[in-house]
Amino acid sequence: MQPAYYEDFKEIKKKIWSMLDDAVTNRNSQFRIPIFVCGDQSDFDGRIVVLRKSDQQNRLVQFHSDIRSDKIEKLKKNPNAAMLFYDKEEKIQVRLKVECTVNHNNDVTKESWSKTQHISRKCYLVDNGPGTESDIPTSGLKPELDNFEFTMEQSEEGYKNFTVIQCKVKSIEWLYLAAKGHRRARFDLKTNKDTWLVP
């Protein structure tokens, strides 16, 4: 028996957003760590990010980054990006085309930072930004911070490097792999147009 979302646009959208919503809190969700691709013309780059928010009403997903990361400059030049999600068990691939906003030291970052766990704040305490060259293998942290021996107060030092990347979803492409026959659809969120595609 095929699932409700096999050939029903409304059910497909429901399934996509329920998987995104679940990934925000469920560490075992395969949608929790999508590939995020950004860049400009000849300089495209992909990396894994951790999904931190899913908001269907506002067509928004978001993740955290360091203001010193090279993707920040890329996004300032070109805010258009793509996100790729795949769940092996569900046999579902979702591709998002998004427009990104970099939030730094504002209400959005304050709210997200207050919910960021002590242990997760560690990566924002590195002396040099992600991708900085080093003469030795390093975590980038001072030795005293490397072993979680830092207080919540000390972790506040990382806030200056903390950013929230908000991704406004422009379109969604869905692929469902099924023995009976794959199904693929595209949802244009700007025009509200739903289209079946050949898988």
C-alpha cells in the first residue's frame, strides 16, 4: 500500500514540513544535517549544517554559523543558496532553493543564543575563524577550553561570533523512491504552483 503522500500534493507538503519540524529536535532524524550549498558563479561550496528551526507558516528554515566563516562573505555577495536533505529509510529526497539572511548581534541571534546549550557554544570560542590555516592540528580552542572546562559565563564570549542564517524557502523539490514507481514534484512557494516532474 502506498503512503497518503504518494500522489497528493497536499499530503506531500504535509510530509515534508513534518520531517523538517521533527529534525529540529530529533537528533536521529536524517533531515537534521542537510547539505547547504552557496557561492557565486565559479566559487560554489557545500557543507553539512545542523537544522535549528523549521517554520512552514513563514516558509523559513535556519541554522547557526560563525560570523568569521567563509560562507558569510559568499552569502553577502549572493544570498541565494540550496539545501539538500535525504532520508534513506523514508526514501525521500528534498531540495530547497532559498534566499538567506545573515543575522548577527540582533534579536534573532539573542533568542537563538539563549537556547544554545553550554556544550554547543564551544565552537564559537575559537580564537581564529573556521578555515583559518594552522601550523599544527588544532581544534582552534585554548587548551583550558578544549575539555569543556569553561563556565556558562565564559561561553558568553562566543556570542560575538555567533550568527543565525535564516533561509527563506523559494521552492521545494521532492523525490520519493518507490518500488511501484518513483514520484517527483516541485512546489514554487512564490507563485503557489505545484508541478509533477518525471523522476
